[in-house]
Amino acid sequence: MPDASDTASDNAPNFIHEHIEAELASDALAASALCTRFPPEPNGYLHIGHVKAIWVSFGTALKYGGRFNLRLDDTNPIAEEAEFVEAIQQDVRWLGYDWSDRLFFASDYYEQLYLWAEQLIEAGKAYVDESSLEQIRTRRGDFYHVGEDSPYRERPAAESLDLFRRMRAGEFPDGAMVLRAKIDMAHKNLNMRDPPMYRILHARHHRTGASWCIYPMYDFAHGQSDAIEGISHSLCTLEFEDHRPLYDWFIEALGLEPRPRQIEFAKLLLSHTVLSKRRLRQLVEQGHVAGWDDPRMPTIAGMRRRGFSAEALLSLCERVGVSKRDAVVDIELFEHLQREHLNTDCPRAMAVLRPLKLVITNYPEQQEESFEAQNHPEYPEQGTRSLPFCRELYVEREDFREQAPKKWFRLAPGREVRLRYACLVTCQEVIRDEDGEPVELRCSWDPTSRGGTPADGRKVRGTLHWVSARHAVDAEMRLYDRLFSDPDPLGAAGDGDFTRLKNAGSLEVLRGVKLEPALEGAPAGARYQFERLGYFAVDPDSTGHQPVWNRTLTLRDSWAKLEKKQRA
């Protein structure tokens, strides 16, 4: 599959808008009649692919002053839950879209859909088939063989109507029979070979309870729900292209006006990611992740929890554009756009992930002072904060080496470094534990270097972040990385289990992390750039007793470097 980065553009085309503008210009469409919808099935959480679908449908309505509906296509009670309904609404709101009072459910239309099904039976365009599911599949044929008529295809309309009503009354067990549209078993499009319209399912529905024991198939409910709501443009992804003839057939057979127009566009596909509710459900149910909102998941809830930006998600959709050509977006482009937004949006702070104590031996033991630090170096209007400073500090363990290479600009015996915003210190002694591991660095400071600039103007290349030991806030840090290291997990797995390709390093949990005191009590969802470390967000699990932070992204941005190289 081609890479979307090959054609990505800040002014990417949108053929749907071109169609609509042509309709508006020719008076074939009035702006007041424009109505789109986003119709997810509440059988799981929404993922990044749905972001594009929401952006296309909602964004089109906004651009041309039309209406937008959020409709839950709840036609399969076995897989659907109220939890998913609530999650879908929360996700759409988080992306910045508001459907006002236009929230609908396919189950709102069950009675009307049933009456339309009876109408098709009476018109000789539908029949009850008592064949088994396997028999129906076998007789359907394939791309090389025409289908075979069901022995029940010419059943009298009155008989089918009687059976259909008894199906609704609950007289038959699951799978005993189905209602099928009577179209053409020799049609080149397999979706038109007498597709099922209703099946028997004695299952409790999350909204209608036990009121129904027959449920419409998605292909039957979808187009008719659009017609009921006055949808002018049914915007779908490309897998529904082969379903469009059936969509139109039902609308025409029922004589519904005005007729909604189905238009298909390419999905948003992302490398290193699995975008299938069935596969995502497998990850959840088999315990490969902690839930649908695990920050490693490509679900909107997971991305929100990890600290990703809704604005950058929508920017990705704009960058890729709307076309008829499926393409895989490189995850590095996604991460690059996230970093661009987070860099602007996130205030700075300091945290030490793997603490190593640093003691300033020539600093008075009880003395304290503070240094002023910028909240954002590019936006001075965001102000400053106070960093407390004392004799004992924490620095990153990886910022110290006893046997330092020539171009090592961090701490080592005899080396001088700058503590950001504070002063210059020189390492003079290393205290080790019984295993010989460094546990404390004894350093001296230059009192004339307050603020980080020495009085004599000498150059010091290394600058470290730090946290005052006396004032530090303890926290748990969850370091997230890509769930899959392979760019195409399903393709690489072949016929095997794709979960075996899970990145073993996708989550590392650190406890005893030290944060600067300004971060104490940061609310869930708050995002910061921890200097030299990356972007982090407060997890909903966080409490005052035990703050929990998620790493959103590191500071590395190879995509930006690649773009710079390509421009050069």
C-alpha cells in the first residue's frame, strides 16, 4: 500500500467538497438541505481511523452551514454496550464537535424499519428463508460463480409475511430463518445476491431491552435511517463502495424521498498500528493492554489519556486530505504533528526519572533559595515559576559517567556542568553502595554562577535538569512507546497471531520519580514538557497521594529531520 507521506500536503485535496460545491453552484443542492452524519456501531471504542470519518462528515456540515447528526447504529445487541455509547459521545466532544440535540439511534427507528420490511414483502421484494446460514453462504456463489436461488425464494408473499410476523412474536429460535431481499442471485456484486435484512436474535438490547427478538442487518438499517433523518450526503469509507448499489436499491424499492447520496472516501490508516475493532477487542480481552483506553491503544480514549492533542489529530486529517486512494500514514508524521502542537501548547517543568542524589558540599546544609525559571522559552508572556534550591538535589542517573568519553558534556569526576537556571557544579567524589553502584555524587558549586552564568564568563557546555530533594514530589511514571514495532503488524503476522509482534518495551513503569514542586496537584489531563525528557500528561488514575504521569512522546522527531533533509 502506498505511503501517505508521498502526497501529504498542507493543502491536500478534498473531492467531496468539490462535489458539494458543484451541486450548490448548479442549484442541485440548497445549503439548508445539506445534512451529514457520523454513524458508528457501539460495539467498541472509536479509534484514530474514526477521527477522519468524524472530521470529514462533521467538517463538511460546518463548512457549508449544514446540519450534522450523531447516530449510533445499534443493530447488534450481542456486541453493543451502553459503555461504548457513552465513550463515543465523549470522544466526539473531545475532538471539538457538538451535535446539539441531534443524537439519534438506529433503534429509534425499529418500528418504522419493520413496517418497511413488511412493505417489501408485500411488494414481492423480500421473502423469509428457512435455509441454514451455511446453505445461504454456499448458494451465494462467489466472484466466479453465480449464486443459486433459495428453495424458498418464490414463497408466496402472504406466507413470508405471516412467518415474518411470527419471527417478531418470538415463535422461532435463533437462526431458524431470516428475511432476505429478493434482488438477483446472478448479480456481479455479491452484496446484491438476496442479502439478509433481518435475523432472529433473542438478546437483550442496551436500549430497547427485550422488546425485540429480530434485528435489522446493518445494510438495511443504514440507508433507511439516513432517509428518516434527511441526510443529504452519506459519507462512508471505501469498504462501503460495494454496498452502495444495495444502499440505493433499498431506498428506491421503498420510494423514499429525498434520497441520500452515498460517497466513499479513503480511510485513515496508520503504520505500526492495528485499526480493527475486532483486533482491538482481542488485545483488550486477552490482556495484552489494560483496556480500551490503554494509552498504547490507537483508540481516541487511549490517545486522550496518553496526552495526545485533539487539534493535532485533526491537523493530521487536513494534512492527508480526502481522496479515493487508500494510503498508510507513517506514524512518524503523526508523532511529528503531535510534537509541533505540544511544543507550543505545553509549559515546561523539570522531572528526574531515575534519580541520583547530588550533594553540594560547600552549600550550607539548612540554607534554601530559589531560582526563576521560564514556563515557556518561546512565549515569555506565559511567565515564570520559582524553583526551590538546597544542598541536596536529584539529577538523572544517566547524566553521570565515571569513565566518560572525550565528548561527554555531562557529569563525571572532575567535570563542571550547569544546573539549568541555577548554578555551575563540579563533581569531586562518588559514593557507592555495597555493589559498587553510584548512589551519591559529592560536588562543589561556584557561588558566583547563580542563575547559571559564571562571573568570569567561562564557557560550560553541559546543562542538566534537576530537582531539589527537600521539595521534590514523588510520582509514578509510565513510559509508553509504540504497541507494535513492525510497521505492518497484520501483514508481518501473515496467518499467524499478530499479538506476538507486540513491542515488549511498549510500557515501562518507574516509581520514585522526582518532580519539581510546582507540579504537585496537577489535574488529570494536564500536559507538560519535561525538559530534556519529552512530553508528559497526568493520568486519570493520578491522586494527590500517588501522582501518575504518562509519557506522551519523547523529544526526538526524526520525521522533522527527514523533511528538513528532503528540502535541502
